[in-house]
Amino acid sequence: MNSGNGLLVLMGSGETSPTMVTLHRELVAHLSGNADAVILETPYGFQVNRDDISNRAREYFRRSVGLATVIAPDTQAGPPSIGAPGNGDADKVRDVVRRADWVFSGPGSPSYALNRWHTLRLGEILRERVARGYGVTVMASAAACTVGFAALPVYEVYKAGHPPAWLTGLDLLGALGLPVAVIPHYDNAEGGTHDTRFCYLGEPRLAALEQELPYESAVLGIDEHTAVIVDLRTSLVRVWGRGVMTIRRRGAGVPVPGGTTLPLEQLRDLVTGTAPAVVPLPRRPAGADADVGAAHRAATAGTGGAATLQEAVAAAELRFDSAQEARDARTMAEVAVELESVIAAWSADMEEDQGGEWARTVLHGMIRRLAQAAGRGLREPEHTLGRILVPLLGLRRRLRADGAYDLADEVREAVAAGGVRLHDTAEGSEWRWDGETDDQQTGSRSQA
């Protein structure tokens, strides 16, 4: 790879979801065939399931993107402890990251990652990559939180109730003249009745924190399933995905929608407040981001074009309910099969709490409802038709015995209109439902 043709990519969320496959393929196209690709596990390195997260990430990039990756472990800086690498391993990790053609880091704890990267001096190496314009560096979710000069301690504020305060970030964007605090998950709506925008901060806490930022700085917000791509060679910035990038200064935000490309200089002006609050932003040519929609459709086939797993499940539930109300068993089964495929496609997502267990619970409920409907169908026609036809055939037998053949024929015609065929024998009458094949016929029924 040409070391001067680098990219810095910031993702708001969904970094290993189906919706980002197309973008990852585009980024990997910048690499040579034997590229060194590294996943930094640091943000989630403290989690007991870190190996599982790493394995899912590697499988995602291998299967969906065609990229072979290695894991750069969360090494220990001090003397080796039991089962933990020591200084020598930290040196190796720094060297691997320095030389890698592609570096990726994603979900977890921003504060933990910052502490480890400051200690291991990995932040210096990441800043060097950006300053040199070397390689592809992808920072997503928690890792994206760390790239500004100030960073949010998301876990501590949202989950532990600590007072909101900025941490010292890696300031990767400082080399590009962008004094910003990056906030992914900017449009998060998981809270429902309470405000979880701005990476779970909500408006009041973000407004208070903004007052602590220097005047010539800003918040750079990145919506979920959205990416900001900085071409370090051409100095162009592109917004990719379903959402927007927002430059927010003192509560006033300028949205830059997905599909927009603007010069890095213009972004600097927006950040420092030297550009008008509203600027005409050049759009990419029509169809340039068509693959974004294609990726979303492929990821959510049969679920109404939803862009997240939660949206896909909700759309599937609506389709399933409508099909059941219409007594459309074929569509009910199709929805369940499609939902299973969507859940499988999202299974590699590294993000926690993305609804996988809930989605499987909904799928199991669909299967049970389909089984109940099938059970009722399997009991037909014996369960319902049989109880009606037995007395009708008895009445017809008596009519024929009394010579009332016209009335007996009317009974035959009446049941035939309901899809039941009668066959008279010396012993009585047999019936068969027209919706049943010869293979399904289990013998004579309701002889009378």
C-alpha cells in the first residue's frame, strides 16, 4: 500500500454489522493483497468474554469482507503477572500497529482504552499514522470516542452515575487541525422515554460539558450506522451511511448528511466557528452512495428495509402478525426463516446489548405460534368437519332409506359446496375433503 494514501475512518456504531459490509469492502480495496490487518482489542480488553468478541470480529472480516486479521492483545505495561504479557509483548504490539496497513478498534470502554493506550504509548503511534497519512485506521464506537482532544467516560457517567467530565483524548484529529470531542451514537434512541442521545449523555449533560470546551473547538457527532471518512491524501471528508455528522458549538449544530463530501478546510472552519452556521455542502454525484442502500437491503431482506436489528425484528413481527390474521401460513413461515437469516447476519456484531437474545426470543415465539396454527391444521378435517358430517351423513342415510332421494341429494350438494366429496358404498357413505391429496387420505371416514 502507498503509505501516503491513508484513510482515517470514524464510525458511530454498527462497525461489525451487516449495514457496514459495503463500506469495509471499500476500505479494504485500498489495501494490497497481502496487507497486515490488526484488530486492537483494548477497549473491551477488560471483559471476560474478550476472546469471544475478538473471534466474532475476525470471522466477520474474514467472511463478509475477505480480510484476514490478527488480534493485538490488551497487553500489560508493567512486570508480567500470571497469564498476562509483559513489556516485551507491549513493544511487539506497538511495532505491529505502527507497521499495519489496516488497524481497527471498536466497542468497549473509552476510559479503559485511553488509560491503556496512554500507558502503552499506543496513542502516539496512532497519531503518527494519521500525521503521516499512513494506512487505513478505523476507530468505531468506544474507540471513536477517544480520537478527539477530549473524550467521554461513557461507562462511568451512564452506568455508574459519575459526574460528567471530559477525559484527555488521543487527539488524532489534532494533526488535521480539528480540535474536537468526538461523540458516536449521536442519535441514539434506546432510552425511549428518556434522552439517550449523544452517546447516552442526553441534552442537559452535553450542554453542561460543552461549557468546559475551549471556544475554538466543537463536538463532532456521528450518528449510528454512519461513518466519517477522512482521505488523508486528498484532504476530503465524506459522510457515509444512513445518518449525519453534526458539528455542534455551544448547543447549535450544523448537520452534514450522509453522501456529502466536503474539503477538510471547510470542516475546520465549521469546527472553529469561522464559517457561517449554515453552509452549502457539495453533494456526491447521484448514485454514488447507492451501495449504502444495497447494503442495508441485503442486511434486512424481508424486514422492511430496517437498518438495525431492532428495527428488523419489529418489521418482521408486523409482517408475521398480518400474515397470521390473513391465515397466510406460507408468509408466516417465510417471515420466520428470513428473521433467522437476519439474526445470523447480525451475530458477528461486536456491540453489546444489540438485541440478539431478544430477537431470538421473538423468533421462538413465531415458531410456537406457527406450530399452534399447524397443529390446528393437522387436526382438520377430523376435528371440525368430522363432528359436523357424522350427523349430516346419518340424516342422509335416513332420507335415502325413506325414499327421499331429492332431499338426500340436497345434503350431498350442500356438503360438496363446502369442499367435501361423498362416496356411497353398500355399507354407507365415505367422505373426503377436497383440500386433501390421495397421499394424505388416511382411509374411510364417518361411514354411516
